[in-house]
Amino acid sequence: MGTTTRTERASGQAGHMRDFTTGSIWQHILVFSWPMFVGNLFQVLYNTVDSFWVGRFIGAEALAAVSVSAPVVFALVALIMGLTMATTTLVAQYKGARDDENVRRTVANSLMLITALGLVSTVVGYVWRVPILQLMQTPEEILQPAAVYLGIFLLGLVPSFLYNVLSSILRGLGDSRTPLRFLIYATVLNIVLDPLFILGVGPVPPMGIAGVAWATLIAQTSATVFTAAYMARHTDLLPTEARQWRVDRQLVAKLFTIGVPAGLQSTIVSFSMVVVTALVNTFGPAVVAAFGAAGRVDQFAFLPAMSISLAVTALVGQNLGAGRKDRVREIVARSSVLTVAITGTMTLIAVLAPTLLIQVFIDDPAVLDEGARYLRIVGFNYVPLALMFIVTGVLRGAGDTFVSMLISFATLWVVRVPLAWLLSYPLGMGPSGTWLAIVASTVLGLVLNWWYYRTGHWLHKVVVGPPRPSPAEG
């Protein structure tokens, strides 16, 4: 009776959890990707809320203390974010194969693995936060507030990781709306709690920068609780018996095989940007400001392609799990047309009206001039990067993340970083040399990823076998 009830609850949410192995691919891409696009916008908002309130109410030193913590947090979360991508891949493939038992095993093992790694990251980060901040040459005047903020923030790593893995499970099942809903709740809660905890109201004492960290922790935890409660109520995927929470070594190995290269790829990309930023810093304050302002334009230009890429991963995963390799090419074609249409429009705006875009952030003439030059060059980067997102989304859906990691290393560290320095200084092109190197490395990355996609070797990385026949078919 209990099993029947849980099954009924699960089937009652079919409208949220989409089967991508049948029906219109156009519709699947559009319906699945728009909540992720909105979610990415809210994620950007979520990440900027703390900085806004801190800068407004506490001051520049506190803002610097919050900002200096970002690289530490990223270093701790890169691997975990890769594992959440692996969870989406496995859940999607097992769902496509109609293998509900392995979907549940993936859910249980992902949650156990992420929790364990989250606890380790929390302890290591908390104990070593001051030495790490000192190693980063953090100025003495902001070291103590940075350590306070980071210490409290790290206490929220486990709930943050769990929210991300629960969201990745739902995406693998074809549900992108539910994670968006709870992300919006958390963002609104963070916006409300930040000034309340910073300034203190009624029985709540003023906590300054510590209040910002507590607000973030509470918001992250609430999103996790809401998402877990939703899954417990509306699906039968969360194991309810102790025996179901057993570590499956083969499954954990699959998660690491897919997730570690994806996490390393994120690290490679981010650290290459750190080096490029260091090079940009040598050109002076105006160029640095232009790079920062134009980078915000880039961020919004890339969001649609990133969202479509995540949709492609889920669509490809389900179809490969179902043995529907024939639909993968159509997924690539439809998603490429859509992303080129969107990012092509972004390119036209960036190239034809770059000054208007930079003016949203700053009106200094020197910054506007260099920012416009950046967008006239890097604007041509948008379409190649968007297409590369599509191809890597396909490879992730198949469970093949290693080659993309190698390509990222080659194009960013062997091409982009050295070429940026060569064009900018020995060849005397200045900042424009760095902007050209960004475009050149992206185009090369697209060519290499596309070539690998065309070889078809990634099809051998599919984790699951053909779908199980139903009792009627057996």
C-alpha cells in the first residue's frame, strides 16, 4: 500500500518531469531551458545582493572582505559542482532507460557523496581559512572581517551543495521549474534578511558583515529544505529505508569519472581568467574598469547559451539512455539554431552599440572608449562560445567530460594565456591583443570540440544499456 501511494504521488507530477525521448525537441528545449535562464539571472542577483548591502551599509573594507573570499569558496566547490553535473547525466540516462531502481541508487549515492565531501570541505575551509587568506596576500585591515564572513559562509556549504545536487536530480528527470521556484524563494529571503541582520531590527542585534553571512546561510538552507520536502512529497526517489542508503562503489566511480573532469574544467577556465585579469591589470585603471564593465555584458550574453546547454545535457542523456541516438543529431541542430539566433543578436548589439552597453555601468570617457573596443572584438566571441556550449552539453549528456577538459586546458593555457601576452606586449597591440586572444582561443575550442563530436567516440561513454522492457513487452 505504501509503495502504491508513493508511486501515485510520483506520477502526479508528470507535468513537471518531462520525458524527452518522445515529442517535439523544439518544445522540450524551450520549455526546459527558460526556467534555467531565469534561474541563472536570479543566481547572478543572489550573488550580488550581499555585495550591494555590504557596500551600501558597512563600507569599502567590508565589501573587500566579502570579495576576497570568493576564490576560496570556488576552490572548495569546483569538484562538487562537477559531481552535480555527473548526477544530472546519470539520472537522465537511467530515466531514459526506464531504470527507476538505478535512478534511486544514483540519488542516494549522490546525496551521500555530496554530503561527505561537503563536510570535509567545511572542516578544511574553516580550520585553514586564515592561513589561506594570508597566502592570498589579503590586506591586514580586512583579514579579520574576511575570516569572520568566510567562517560563517562555510557552515552553509553542505546545504548549498545539497540544493545543487537535488536540483541536478530534478533536471535529469526533466524538471527545471521546481529548482527555479525555490531559488527565487531563497533569493527573496536573502534580500530581506541582509539589511535586517546587518543593521539589526527589534530583537535582532546588528551583526555587520557576520549578518550577511548568516543571511546567506539561512537562505541556502531554506532552499535545500524546500527542495528536499518537495522530492519527498511528490516523488518516490528519496530512499526511506536504511538498506537503500548503501554506498555503491561502481556508481560512485561513475560519478567521479564524469564529475572530476567537469570540475577540473571549471577550475581550468576560472584560473585562466585570473591570469588574463592579472595581465589586464598591467594596462592601468581605465582598462581594468572597462574589462570589468564589459565582463558584465558578457555574463548576460552567455546566460541563454548556458541555459540551453544544460537543457541539451538532459535531453541527450535521456535519449541516449533510451537508445534513441537518432534524436541526438536533431537536438544538436535545433539547439544550435536557437542559440545562434539569440547570441547572434547579442553580437550585433555589442558590435554596433557597444558604448550604450558600457554606459549602463560607468560614464568615464576613457573607460567607455576601451570598453567599446573590447565589445567590438569580443562580441564576435559570443556565437562560437555558444556553439561550444551546445557541443559540450552533448558530451556531458553522454558522460564524456574528459576530452572537453583537455581541450579547455589546451585552448586556454597553451593558446589564450601565452597569445594574450604575445599580442599585447611583444607585438605591441596593447589591450586589443588580449581581446583578440580571447576570441582566437574560443574559436579553436569550438573547432576541436566539434571535431571530437563528429568522431562519435563519445557514444561509447554512455553509462546505461538499452531500456528495460515493460512487463507487457516481456
